Amino acid sequence: QVQFVESGGGLVQPGGSLRLSCAASGSITSIYAMGWYRQAPGKQRELVASITTGGRTNYSDSKKGRFTISRDNAKNTVYLQMNSLSPEDTAVYYCNSNPAWGYSWGQGTQVTVSS
């Protein structure tokens, strides 16, 4: 089974940027849509952005214009570029298929936005 390893998180000041990476242990070519999710303390995990094999993207409303999802099928990697970060973006970020069924969740990568 394909497994996902997220990286690229860290501590960033408000207004800053981060680029997250999601490396899959196998091919993601057959996974129609990949997504980035996040879970803030005390909240449910939510879908942040998704991208199809054809490159069609979708974002939750608050992320439009600030986040950009991309995928490199040759490298089995999905990226999330995050700009203009605010404290409300603080969460553990995960990648998985969209919808998220059939694959295990990785450890995630912590993003903390704070001055």
C-alpha cells in the first residue's frame, strides 16, 4: 500500500510562507485526486486543497489565492505552497487521496504561525 510522508513544516511568522512536500512510497499516478488536509488543536481534520491527475485544483474558500497545490507524478510527490500565513493556519498538515479512503494517514507536518 502506498504510504505518505509529509515534510516542510515549521515555525513561521504571520505573513510568511512555507512549502510542504508529500512523498509517496509508490506511484500516485493511479490516484485520481490527491489532497492536503489539516487538523488544528481541538478541531476536525479538514480538506485544504486537492488536485487531480490532470492538474485540476480545488481549494477551500479561505485558502484561495494564498495556497497553491501541485503534483509531480514522476516524483510521486505533492506540494503545497502556502503564502500570507496567519495564526489561524496553525495545524498539523497531512496529505492523502481525496476522498481520503484506502490509504493510511502519515505523521503529518506541524505548521505553527506565530510572532
